[in-house]
Amino acid sequence: MLQFFEFEADFVAALRCIPMQVRYKLDTCGIKLKLQHWHSFSTIQRQKLIDLPCETDTEIQDYRDNLRSQVFQYFNTYPSDLLIDQEPAWMQMEVIPISVVQQAQELNCAIAIAQWQDLTPLQRFALIKLSTSSHENNNFLPALQEFGLLP
């Protein structure tokens, strides 16, 4: 079971924003889910998207099919597709993405390769997303703290 991060605590209780673990699954199954879509779902439907597995090829396809039909049910159109990266940056153990390095440097922090390798794929995914989205940069420092990356 995937976890919620502490830096998400202000919005996770009400599920008003798409949690990182769902965003991770969206990138994995290649679906662009808009916040408008997320808000149209019931709490039960949102929780199902949190709970459904999305790791094996079959689970990824099932997750994708479920989500597409859910969006179609509300909007009579399917969500946009995302290109699925066959070698996503969060699965790369030997290279820290430049966006993460630069964002950490702005906070006078350096992340060592060994630290990067000790993170889970979901933690690496979160740091990448938090370092590339200007409106989420304020959660980058709390994420570094939560992941034990600050001296």
C-alpha cells in the first residue's frame, strides 16, 4: 500500500488535490487527469484510485481502463493520454535529474547519489514533480526534510 506524504497533509484528508501516489499511477498508466476530473469523482471513487494497484502490466492496463471509463462517465469524453516514459527519471538510480539538483541547490542542499538511491521510486517521483512545478516548489523543502535529505 502506498503512503501519503507528510507534505501533502494539508489537502490529503479531504482528497481535494490529487495525491502523489495517484499522480505516480497516472504517469505509469499514461493518463492526464485534470483536477476538474478528480473533483467530479466521489470520495469512494477517489479512494479506489488510491487503493487500486498499478504495478504489473495487467494492473496498469486495468487502472487505465477503470480511470478512462470513470472520466467518460462524468464528461462523455476520455481523458488525454500521456506519453509513458519507458525509462522514467524516478527509476534511474545513477543520475539525479537536473531539476532536483538545481532546486536543492537553491536551498543550499546537495543530494548525494547514495541518498537518491536510498529513496523509494515514489519519493524520487515526488522530488521530480516538486522540482519542476513552480506552484509546488514550496513543498520541495518539506519533502527534503521528510525524506531525510537535509543535513
